[in-house]
Amino acid sequence: MKAAVIGGGLAGVECAKALSRNGVKVDLYEMKPKKHSPAHKLDTLAELVCSNSLKAERLNSAAGLLKAEMAYLGSICVETAYECKVEAGGALAVDRYEFSKIITEKIRADENIDIIEQEVMSLPSGYDGTVICAGPLASEGLSKTIRSLCGDGLSFFDAAAPIISAESIDMGFAFTQSRYDRGGADDYINCPLNREEYEAFYEAIITAKSAELHSFDRKKDVYEGCMPIEVLASRGKDTMRYGPLKPVGLTDPKTGRRPWANLQLRKENRDGTMYNLVGFQTNLKFSEQKRVFSMFPALKNAEFVRFGVMHRNTFIDSPRLLSADFSMKSNPLLFFGGQITGVEGYMESAASGLLAGLNLARRLFGKETLVLPEETMTGALSRYISDGTVKNFQPMGAAFGIIPPLSEKIRDKQERYTRLSERAMESLKLYMEKNT
């Protein structure tokens, strides 16, 4: 048996590895290094184009539960994340360059997987099954093929935050502390603002000039889950103080009080030589980013390793097109995986690719495909993207709200989340024992 996997992002590598583990040979098509999308810079697989955080690590969080389920199912992304982890409080963050490099090495070392470095303009023939994991930034040629299969797609904007060098941060105006003292004391660098400094920053950002978008990116709607900081600021003077600049859970050692506003910087790599401006995804011109973000006293001499960017994300109308096993309703040997299916987030995308690979392998060998229990985070996401009753389909990330509630009412949120997570893992293990 041989399958084609189109796209070498997180979903594509998960899919290829799942197929390989289950006895299917794979041609993994990836257009890099010959061609890059507007958001990709590296020549390696599984590139993280936005944040380097894979979200919360603890099991009693939605993101932590998702990663625990993926690890149980054999995820290459979760496995690799722990091999190149950087400290980030309660989050699982990685050195993005090492993460991509290690995954590429693992895929190249797999005897069942061949990497075909070329852009796919139409679905390749001669395979027993195909999975499209092209991601939200599919090339123009492949996008035309996807539209011919799926009809018009839906699109939204995504944006990435700037990265600065650690040595350019003025620690005389900053302090290290994790919010509510969760995690290590030096996991985050905090850049406080007093009220006067915040108001000056607010006036600067709402009048700053945005970069002109490419013609294919011009759309006035902004995806709420990854909103540019300047758009958030335009919605009111204090919106940033209730968002990325919220000061809660922090104490400035200089004053002994909570800052009026606070920007957190998170390690971007294992060595801590680069830091990400948490929550500051933006589409401001590069010169404006330098001018406005340097208004933080701690960043007055900041050296920008990478400026923030905005790019297009596209996803298909999955409730109309896909089954809960990620196969097309009209073609059971054609699967989709990744953010193009309408799951939102790195690990969510990877999980969909993992399930698509597992299910194509099962279908090729005459087995029933896996639709994980609705009590699991992965199962809840797969049901969400295939729910035909959904009319205004929008991307969904891991959230306890999409999992059925417990039979008993538990007021304490953390205890409730713990019980939901325990139930999910028990349900997953029981289901997989019966179906493998």
C-alpha cells in the first residue's frame, strides 16, 4: 500500500508518520525549499510560523489534555516538543528551529517515507489513498485543486508577534516572574508600564501605520483568536490592559505593587537568546513596530530578530465536506488534515493529521476508521468539524466547552477540568484497546 501526503507542516508529518507506523509507504510532498509561502522562512518540515508555544502543559487544561491524548496515540510532534523544550511557565514551548530540524531528521530517517520536494498543482495519481495537509497557506496551484474539490473556502487573517534579542532587553526596567508564580521564576520577562507610559503607548499604537497587505490578503474581517494588537487597541483605551497587557498575577519588585500594564516576553529558543512579545501579533509597518514597541522602557534599545507579520489563513467548509474521521464524504480515500479543516492551533492541526493518517491506514487494510469518543478532546474536535448542523462554521481550538459535561456538577473549575481530563484519558484508552 502507498499513500500521498501533501504538505510537510505539523499535520503532514504526523500523518506521514502514522501511515508509516501502520505499514503504509508514503510519498510526502513539500514544496520547500524550492518555494515558500509568504509566512514560511525555514527549509525544514513542521515549521512554526507564529508563536513557539504549544500552549498549556498541565493535564487539567484543554491544551494539555489534547497533547496527552496525542502522546498516547504516538504523536511525533509531542515527542519532539519535549526533546527541544524551553521553559515557559506552565506552557510547553519549544526552540522552533530545533523542533523543525529534529522532526525533519526523523522523517528523513523513516524508510517508509520519501520526501518529494515539489509543488503539487493537482492531486497526484497512482496512490491507494491521499491526504491533503496543505495548511492554511496552500499555494495558488494547489488551492485551485482544493476549490475544485470543495467549492469556495472561507478565510481569515492570522498574525505573528515580533521576536527580539535577549541581550537588547534593558533589565533595569524589567523583572522576571511567571503570572501567579506558576512555573519557574525566570520563565517570563515582564516589561511594566505606569499609567502615563501606557497612555502614551496607546496613543502611539492607534495612530501607527499598518503594512499594506498583498492582494490575496485584503479582507476587512480579522480572526478573533489571533487579533493584531493594533486592532485590539482600536476597540478602546483599556482593551490591551484586559488582554496581552494585563498586569494581574504580577508584582513589580521596584514598586511592590501590580503594574498599571505589563508586557510579557517568552523565550523563543532553548538558549534564551531570543524572546517573543506575547500577544503582540501585528500588521504594523516594520518601522512602526520598532518605534512603537520601543516605547516600553525595557525595550528602548530592542533589537528585532523578526518583525511581526500578518498572513492569510484559509479553511474549508468541513461540516459539509468531511466525516468525523477526516475523510471526504464524497471520496472515502481522500482525507484532509491540519488547520485547513477548521481546527485552530498547532497541536489541533497536528492531531487532525495524526487521525487522518491512522484512519487512511485502517481504511486501506479494511478496518473501521477511528472516531474517538466525544469525551476526548480529539474526538470532540473531530465531531465539531464534521457537525452538519453547524451553519456559520468557524475554526475551533481545544476547549472544555466542546466536551460533554460531567454527570455531576462540580463548582471548582480546576477540579472539574481534572475530572474531565481523567474521564477523557480513561475513555481514550478503553476505546483504543477495543479497536486495535
